[in-house]
Amino acid sequence: MPIVVFNGVAALLLIVLQSNFVSAFHITAFCINFSVISACALSAMNAPFAGSVFSMLLIGAFADSMSSGPPGLYHLLCMLAYFALAALALRVRSQRAIFIVVVAALTCAAFDLLYGMILAIIYPESTILQAIPSVLWRNAIATAIFTPPYFWLISKANAIWLIRSQSGLRRKF
Amino acid sequence: MKENLKRYRNLLLVIVGVSLPLLLLSVQGGQRATVSVPERTNMFLAATAQNHFDYLVGNSAGFWNAYIDLVHTKADNEALRLENARLREENTGLQGILQENARLNKLVGFRNARAIFELAPARVIAADVSPYFRVLRIRVEAERNDIKPEMPVVSAEGLVGRVERVNGRFCDIMLAVDPRSKIDILTQVNRSRGILSGLGDDRSYDAKISYLLRRDEVEEGELVVTSGRAGSFPKELPVGRVRKVNSKEFGLYQSATVEPIVDFSRLEELYIIIGEIKGEPHADSRI
């Protein structure tokens, strides 16, 4: 369970911080999809399913309130990304870094493709369709690059928590 | 019953996980301008967090940007020196035109009809998390309840965009270069009319003018201003400069690429146009 809490707190903080960084450091558009990375982390680290669903509901709602477009759409895609990754984790039990990075990049690309296509249908007169290819590869690469440090952060926090709770138990008995 | 609940627990969680966002999607019917209670709470929490982090990130960005500015100072100085010389020359010519204009105005009894607007100052605190939109979140400096969606937003340079949604002191601003934005514009010299829309390009903030009549003469470098005919934008607000004209040999229309006059990446302070001031305006809230 602590992994769900660490992941939730880290994802929420990073989403807010990134939105500030983007405007403060003059970056044209948003790059790293922390919702996808956190969904990857929850499924790859075998976090409890119920806790993970609630964590993703919270992260998705928070990210959705910071995104434009139809309310609830970003949230829905976050949930779908998590369920797809959780289903994949049931079949493929690999903890290899390269596999996780590739899965994160592909999920991010699928997320952005679906999001862009739905937006293009909702706003038919917009130029969103033309922007999809460049958004796809740029966000997928940025997300893939930031996946290993995020996993390292979460697993370290989890390890520290486990060591502390075990030493507390030893003192009790 | 308990056994069944345990067996179908995961399925129930999946249903809850999908139905909650779907419910939000259906409650508001895809419209962001009307903010529902759960969304208002969410937006308030997110905007408050963004507002607090803005101080932290803003300060660190300040150091970095100061360094970057220093690196470009020499080139900027040279460019400014040349521009200054050109402007001095232009100014000399304009002095004569101004005097002539004043003389002619006096002759025909012309009244200065330039509108004076009531402005609400605001500060950029964050950007949108979606990669497809060009939206900024701002904090209005003073508490006020007369800010509404669709109100125009400007900076000292020109048009920034329009208010997309409002929640207390926090507003989301759809930039003029957002892929969904459509603004009725005119080219300043030739008065060619067209529709400006954002390109959604990830490397630049360029926009595109479509529906320019093919027979209209549009020149590169020409200033583009709001027409004031459709929507909520006042007339003659500078929008950008024509970078490239894509003229065709046949057809009714031509298009052009526009470089915005406002540097959206460096936006910090901006103003929401609340409305025109009737009578004598206050000294601190007008343009």
C-alpha cells in the first residue's frame, strides 16, 4: 500500500511542478505524461489493485482539472491507460528496465493518439489533427526518458519505508 | 453476497474507474465554460497548488532566464542599435504627418473615438497539461466577480487570447494561437479580411490566416489587427505580422502564416478587458 501513496503524491507533485516549469522556462507545449508513468509504476510494481484504481482516479481528476478540452476526457484516458497496463502486467511479468521504458513510451503514444483523435472529432475545425504526429513522438520520448528516474524515486521511497517499518516491528517484539 | 462481492471486486473497480470520468464527461456535455461543482473543487485545489509552486519555480527560472538574457545581450544590443536608427528616421517623418493630421482634424472637427477599456491585471501561473492546446492558467491580481468566459485578454504588445473558464481568482486563457481559436482579423495596411487560427505547432507559436481573398494584396511583414466585427475582440488590437503569404494561382482564397506580436513563451503580466469605460475613466485602469 505505501507504494500507492508514494506514487500518488509523487505524480501529483510532478504534474503541478511541470505545469509551472513549462510556463516559467518558456517551453512551447507540455512534454512528459506523468499520469502514464504513474500507471506504469503501479502496474509494474504489482501495487494493490483497489488502491491503484483510487490513486489513478485522483491523479486523473487532478490532471484533468489542469487540462483544457472536454472535462473528464483526460481523466478517462488515464484510467484506460492504467487498466490496459494492469492487464499487461498480469500476462507479462517482466521487471526489466528496457521493457518498462518501451511500454511507457508506447502507452504514452497510444494515449496521445487517442486523445488527439477524439479532440479532432470534437473540434473538427481545429488544426489538432496536423499536430498529432509531432506530439506523439516528442511526448513518447520525453516520457520514456523520465520513466527510469521516476521508478528509482518510487522504489527508493518504498524501500526506505519498508526498512523503517521492519525496524519498528523488531523494536516492538 | 460477501463471496460474490469479493469475486467481482476487480470488475466493480474497473466499472467505477471508467464510469466516474464518463459521468463527468456527460454532466458538462463537453463544455469547459460551465464549471460543475466537482470540477470547481478540483480546479481550485490544482490552481492553489500551482499558485504556490509558481513562487518557487518562478524564482529559479528567474536566475536561469537572467543568465540566458546575458548570453544574448551583445546580439540584442546590435539589433536594437540598428532598430533605433531606423525608428529615429521614421519618427522624423511621422512628426510631420502628425502635425498635418492634427491640423486636418481641427479643420473637420473630428472627435478622438479611440475606446478606453477597463482592465483587470493578471499573472501567468501555469500552463495546460494537454499537449494539443495552448492554454495558460492565470491569477487575477484583485478579487472581482465580473470576469466571464470569452472576454478578451491582452498584454502590452497586443492580443493574447480569450478567457476560457473562470473559477474565483483563477482563469484559463485560450491563446490566440490555440488550434481551436478563430479570430476575425484585418491586415493593417491593405485591410484584407481573414480568419486567424492557431497551428498547434510544437516548436513555434505561429498561426495561419485563411479565407483571405486571392485578389487582396497581402505583404510579408504587414501588421495584422483584430477586425472587431465578430466575437468579443475590440477593433485594431495588434495580433501579429505576416511571415509568409501562400498565394495560389487559382481558387477564391489565399492563406498566410503569421508570427504573433506577443511572445507567448515569455508572458508574465497580462490584462483581461472587462469592458469599455463610459464617461471619465480611472487613471490606473485603462489603455
